[in-house]
Amino acid sequence: MAWFEREFIAVPETGKKQLVYKWPDVNIRRYSRAIVNADQTALFVKSGQVLGALGPGRHRIDADELPVLGALVDTLTGGNLYRAELYFVSTREFAGIKFGGRLADIADPVSEQIVTLRVFGEFALSVRDAGQLITSLAGSTDLHDPAGIESWSADLLLKAMKIAVTQGVSQGEWPVLGLSALLPVIERVVVQQTNTALYEYGLRIPRLGNFDITLAPEDADRLKRLAKDVTYIRLAGDFRQYAAGEMALGAGQGLAAGHGHDGGFIGAALGINALQQPGATGAGNFPPPPGSPWQQHQHPREEPSATALPPIAKPAELDPAAAGPVCASCATANPPGAKFCVECGNRFAPAEPARCGECDAELLPTARFCASCGTRRPD
């Protein structure tokens, strides 16, 4: 009798962090001592049914003390063994379980942009009904793996999060930008939906830990740029003024960085021309500098009378000596030295260099004699 009482059945230190621990031997000696901790419940299971339960404390495995064990007696051993599966189920709350992933592609009701939402965070898991948990998952989930039940619960939580967030955003109740302010509401809805699915498995999620719903990085940058454009357009007055200002600003930044090639000059010319259009209004409508060739194309600064409009100088009326090249594409007079048309951005062909009449060598712009043969340059 004393030899049998030296065997103790208890959860080892390596299994105390598990939600469910199964005793490895299905043959339990009579008079063994089962130690059930304060945060545990021990269940005897046979053929998928829970036949008995042990609460916290020390118990002697004997049918005289536990009558329910009478149905577990192994008659081939003369009643010295009870044949059953013994599970230790923890009743405490397991916190800090990770969950997260992609939620859905959804249309933002404000910007009408398709964006991708993601969630990352933690949750707590506990057992609501130990018997229901064992009978529901014993045959479909590896209860030896502590991460098995946690991973399965995290998948159900993510599914409920997808449904709740998609419905809330698509119905206009939750904005895409600013979901962090609604985390308490989202937590309440998601936990309720998840626990409805976990109820039949004897599990529950008491609460969520720290979690956050974010946009994919490229979608966040796109919405930020869109919000900036909308604000600037409202300040500039209309889209044309904003686009022209952005074009000229980009060209100026390129020139300052040393990258002002043909594209930068075209952008600057188009931006300045858009800013100088007679119909342009708003914050980008700046007057041309005094004495510039563009000033001759503008309306006078005086208010027009109600009966007549002030005359507008035409390209043909400009001083030929002060005017630059005339664009062959749109017939617009340009300032001296211009390389691109201020109206259409057409590039002017470079002027042919002067050549020596004697040896046909190219003459320098300021040379009075040919550098190849010394022939005097004709006046």
C-alpha cells in the first residue's frame, strides 16, 4: 500500500504555462496522489466524455473516495489500475497572446481611395467551461501544443475584427483616418463577436491588450499627399493655380539642386505662363516685374470701365529691337535670350554660329579674326 502512495500525479513545471496539460499515462494506479493547483481543474475523460472532475487540492485516486472512478476500473489488473485520460485545465487568464495581420481592402468614404487596413496587438484568453473545452477540441486540436489553442483563438479574433471594421467603415460609422480614437468601441464589438464564436468551445477572450489598426505604408503616404493637395487647392483658389505653383516650385527646387535641365526649364516656363494667364485668379496670381516683356501682355492695373475694356498689347506691337524670338508653333513673342516658348514650351533651335569665309572655321562670338587662318571677320 505504501509503495502505491509514493506516486504523485501533478503538472510539471514545464507545463504550468499551458492552458491544457494531459497526463501522459492513461493507466492510473490506484491510491496515487493527484495534486491539483489552485488555478486548475482535473478531468477524467474516457471515450470523449468527461466522467469526473477534481478541484484544487490533494486527492487520492480511489473509488472509495471518488465513486465516479468505479466506471474506470481496469478489471484485468484486479482493480489496481484506472484506465482513463487525465487532463489538467488552467482556470487563470493567459495574457499577452499575439494576433494580427491584414484586414481588408476597403474604400475610404472621405477620399474615395481604396486602402488596405492592418491590425496588430495582443489579447487575453481564459477557459469558460473546462469540460466543454476538452470534449470540443480533444479530437481536433493537439492539446499538447500550448500554441495550438492560442493560434486558433487568434484566427477567430482576426476574423471578427475583419467583419466589424469592414462593416463600420463601409457604413460610414468609423473613419479610416482616426480609427485609433475608436479603439474602445472596436474592442467591445470585436470581443463580443469573438466570444460568440468561442462559446461552444468553452473559451472566452476577457479583453484585448494593446492593439492598433493602421494603413499600409504606401496608402498612408497617398492619403497624406491627397489631404495636402486638397488643402492647398482650397487656399490657392482653384486647381490650375495650385498645379502651376507646384510645377514652378518643383522646377525651382530642381535648379537649386543642380538638376535644372530641359525638363526643369520647361516646367518653370509652363508654371510662369500659367500664373500669368489673364483668367488666373487666387493666391498664385502675382504681377510681373516692372519693365519685363511679360508686363506688355497683361491688362493695366486700373479697374476697367463698364463700357470698354483696356487695350491689350499684341505680339506684333512689341518693339522688334527689345523682343526675343517668335515661336514658330504658336506665334508668341518671347523675351530676349529665351530658349523655350513661354506659351507652349516649344524649344527654340539654337542660332547657327558665324563661320570664316576663307577656311569655313567656326568663329568665336567676340573674335575679330579667324583663329585658324587669321582672316579678318567681316563687319
